[in-house]
Amino acid sequence: MLFRQRFLDGIRDGTVTLAFRRWRRPSVRSGGTLLTAAGQLSITSVDEVALTRISEADARRAGYTSREALLAELRARDEGKVYRIELGALRVDPRVALRQSASLSDTECDRSLGGCAVSTNVPRTVRGHVRPST
């Protein structure tokens, strides 16, 4: 599930708390999380919904200027069912903390790579064949 930048900005500042998608099958699930460019987003609920049940307030919570703007985007794709995704808390991407806490020495790094140090003198392979160094 991807979000355009304007929706990510709204998720970040708390104005976007809902999303709508037309899918053959949901790509997120209730209680799960989604890694986005803004961070790790909690998914509170995912429910199939009829277009007639989408309100003006729902459209605004999803970051649209109007219900009609949202419906036009959903109608642009006719394949699949429409889902209402309730967005929860946005947390820091856990990979950021892992990167910041990494403290491997050069020796540990070499060991974790199986002794394969990065070097310009090592021949590179292409589809299983050793390519001569240039």
C-alpha cells in the first residue's frame, strides 16, 4: 500500500486518519503495520465498503477536498472491491534505530560477510561466470 506525498504529510501531521483503496484483495490487515516513508503506520481496521457508504467526513479524513474527489479516484479503477482502512499511530521506522545502534568493527563486519571483504581486486561474477577485472 503506497501513499502519495501529500497523504504522507497528512498522516505525519495527524490530519489523515483514513484511507480508501480498490483492491482485488487487501494488501494490509487489521492490527498490522505498514512501513512508509513517514514511518511505521499501524493499521487499525480494514473493511469492505460500498461507495454509497462513504461520507463527506470520511473523504476529508482520507485527505481529499471532497467526497466527489475521492469517489472519482476510486472509480478510475473498476477492478476489485473498495476497502476502508482506518489508520492508527505513526511510529518511527524501527530500522532507523537498528542502523543507529550498529557498532560492528571492521573485523566483525568481515566475519559476518563470511570473510568476503569488499575490494576492487576481487573478480566480479556475472551469471555464475567470473568476469576479469578491468
